[in-house]
Amino acid sequence: MKIAKIIGVLVILVSTMFSVFYVLWFFGLLPIDSELAVKIPVLVIVLGVCFVAAWIGYIMLTAPGPLSLDSRNSYKINSLIC
């Protein structure tokens, strides 16, 4: 449990530091191109949506089809007999 709390504190600190860095970057207060502060998150979001769509398509492609009515009935009958 102690390790989980240490990791939790680290997550809080890193996210807070990144938030401050991002706000400074976004408003051009750092010597980094501020357009990238918009382009990079948009790119990550678009790629994430594409990944989720591809994953859903893969699941739909590889999922077994529904059982037919006869298969379901014979399965119930066989499970009751055995």
C-alpha cells in the first residue's frame, strides 16, 4: 500500500508540473513554438480515436457469430441431460 501512495504522489506532482509547463508553452512564454502546443494534443486525440475505431473493427471482425436457434436449443438440452 505504501508504494501505491508514493506512486500517487508522483502522479500528482508530475501532472501538476506538466500542467504548468503546458500553460507556459501554450501562451508562448517558453522558447518553444507555441503552435505545437495545439498541434500535438490534437494529433494525439485524432490518433487515439483512430486506434479505438480500428480496435472496435478488429473485435467485430474476429468475434464469433451468434448461435443459431437450433444450436442454442440443442446446447440447453445437452446440458440438461448431462
